[in-house]
Amino acid sequence: MPPSRHAEAAELESPLAGRPSRLRRLKRSSSIPCYRKPWLRINALLSRLVAVIEVELGEVSPRLKRLEAISPDGENAVFNFAMDAAREAAWLLAELLAPLPQEKWGPLIEAHDQVVADLGKLILHPGALAEGLIAWIREAESKDVAYNIQVTGG
């Protein structure tokens, strides 16, 4: 049985979590290797949440559950690759920003934001084949909003 999402989320407290003062110190540093270990720990915890979320989504989406049963490694490989790439891109951005004065962060963050926005558009509109598959999955999903929230929200 996968761990509780809430128990995992409680473990996410780290030196980086919700602390603007840490970010101010980070920007003054010429490198950020001391933050790499906590970053990797947070990401390992987030990765473990995927199994919990898959079980919860399977309860409200039987066809998604069926696809997961048919090819668990295929779906996991695609999802994990995308998440790993996103996390690594975020870390690389932090490494780029760390040695710079904060007033020079703007253009780099804007460029990064544009790349992320473009990727989001591809995810939102993946193309005819994927959209057909998504429509097929949605046809069998629970339309009971209260139930869906209960199952996926905790």
C-alpha cells in the first residue's frame, strides 16, 4: 500500500521550504552545492507521491487504471522522465541565478517562464492522437465531483 500523501507532504520541510531569507542567502552564493542534497531529498519524496496519486486517480478513472495495468512501465517512464527533466531544469535555473545579483534575475526567469509556458501549451493540446485517447479516458471517469475530491484530496 503506498504511503499517505499527507505523511509524505509533511516530510517536505527542508532548508529550502518557504524561506525567503534562504533565497536571499542563495543569491549571494557563487555556487549552491550545499542545497543539492535537500533538493534531491525533496524530489525523491515527490516521486514517491506518484504511486499514491496513481491509485487515487485509478479510483475515479477506470480507463486510466486499465492503461496503467496494461503498461505500468511505459506510463511511468514517460511521466518520470518529464518530472525529472522539469526538476533538473529548475535546479539548473537556480545554479544560473545563484551567482547573479537579484536585479539581473528578471530576463533569465522570463526566458525560463516562456519555455515552461510553451511546454504547458503542448501538454494542454498534445495533438489529435493524444486528445482522442484523453477523450476516451474521460468518458468513463466519475462525474461525481464530491466523490472525486474525497478520493483524490485525502
